[in-house]
Amino acid sequence: MEVLSQSQIDDLLNSLTTGTMDLEAESDDLGKRVKEYDFRSPKRFTKEQLKIVSSVYETFSRLLSSYLTSMLRLYVEVECVNIEELRYSEFSNALPDSVMTGLGEIRFTGSNEENNTILMDISKPIAFAIIERLLGGTGDGLDVDREFTEIELSLMDNIFKGAYPQMSDAWFNYFEMDVLFRKIETNSRLMQAIAADDTVVVIMLDVKMKDLQGNVSVCIPAVCLEDVLKKIDSQYMRNLKRINSAGDKERRELVMKYLQESDLEMRCVIGKAQVNLRDIVYLNVGDVIQLSKPVNSQIDLNVGQSCWFKGKMGVQHGKKAIQIKEVL
């Protein structure tokens, strides 16, 4: 179901009054599916963000379906069919004067309570069918157009108290919050919890009970939803950073494993001497080369080209060996 703006409603009424409406042209326009974009009030949410909200309320649809089915002992099918960003005045003007709307509140750490109002409106046919079923009826619905009685309001109060926690569970996979029910409003013109010019996101749920069909609409202020989505994004980045750090640790461990299995050359530098090429040519067995170090001094143990250890020459099991005395 598409919610018309106030200007669209005025144009439609003027066309009906003057008799200038061209039904064929209107049908052609609808067939094109072209939607005007108002650059004076740009959209505040991206498609990716609205996909997150849509995913949450698809889960809420299933939870609400299970809740109503168990309460009414009658299969109730709930499906999320549309999500749209618009001004609250447009949403309010689309509602009839007499409504069954539950006002709630979203609570989470660091929130601004003034902007955390949430509305859930149940269409009259579905509301009367629920009341009829709770009072022992068949749940076929009643074709009535009247105000709700105090007993009916009390019954619907219990329904809202059970439905709002389902919304908390639906958000749990993305962000932990409490969605609390506060009160019922039956007059759409007196609901002033949200300013008329404020941007809201409206989620439309289609409800089917036996042969009866209606809808449940959820209205969330954009300010509140922005806070939630920002926290979800920051939480996602923290999780991504945690995953990346875990991956870095694994890579470091893998590199160290390969390094530990690498072959390295170790050399013992007993001492150094400077000899002329002439002397080297005439060297014979028994000749002595004097080194730069005393015989009792420590020798260098090199790994590659770097000196890592200081040690002392010795013998072990009949073979020459080095005992490490100092680690550099």
C-alpha cells in the first residue's frame, strides 16, 4: 500500500471536484512507475540501511504471527510488504480519525528519550477480529464503524503489551534494545508524540486472518533510527576489527612457523688476522697464524652476518663444541 502525500491528496480531491481527472492518463502514469524525488527534503537513509530495517521487521512479522496465533488459537499470517521514508504528517493524514494505535518507547544506552517514540497502528478490521476472537467468537471480523469500548481497549492493551517485546527480539540480532509499550491512542488527530515535519520510517505489515485481510503499520522517527543504525555500524566495525586482529594473529603465527623451520648458517669466529697474499701462498703444514684474540677470550657466534651470541670453545663427546656464555 502506497501512502499519498498531502499535496497528492489535495490534487486528487481537486481533480474529482472539477471533473478534470483523466483516468487513462493516470493509469498510464501508474504503469510507468516513475516516482518524483523532492530535493528540498533529501532521504536520510541509504538502501543498505533500509535493508537492515526490512530484515528486522521480516523477523518481527514471523514473531508477531506466532504470538497472535498462540493468543487467538487461530492461524494469523503476517508479512512485511513495504518500508518507506516520509514525513510524519503524510503518515498521520493517511490514517482515519478513529484508530487503534499503540504508543511505545525505544530504550538503549546513550539514547535521547525525547525522540524515541514508536507507533504501532492496527487497522480496525483486524482489531475487531482480534477482540471478537478473544471474546469467544469465530474471528471472522465485524463490519462496524464505531469507537472502541473500555473493555475492548483493555483487551487490545494486553495485545500491545505482548506484541512490543517481539520487536525487541527482532532487533536483538543487530542491536540490543528494549521496546516498551506505553498507552493506546484511538484518535489520530490528537497524537502529537512526533512533530508533523519530522521524518519517519513507516513499515507496512500485511495481516491475514481466515478470509479477513488488514494491516499493521509501524512508525519510527528518523532521529531514533539514525542513532540505532549508527550504533549498529560502529558495532559492525568493532567486530570487523576484532576479526581482522584475529586474522593478523593467525598470519603472524603462520609466518613464525615457517621461519622456525628455515635453515640458518651459524659460524664460530675464533679470531681475525691480517696476512699478505705472499704469506698465504707459501703457507705450509705446521706454520702458525697469530690471531687478534687471546686464547682464553670468548669467541663470536654469528647467525648469517650478525653476531647473536658470545661463547667459549670446548670439547663434547670427542667433538669440538661451543658453550654459549652470553646472548646479545
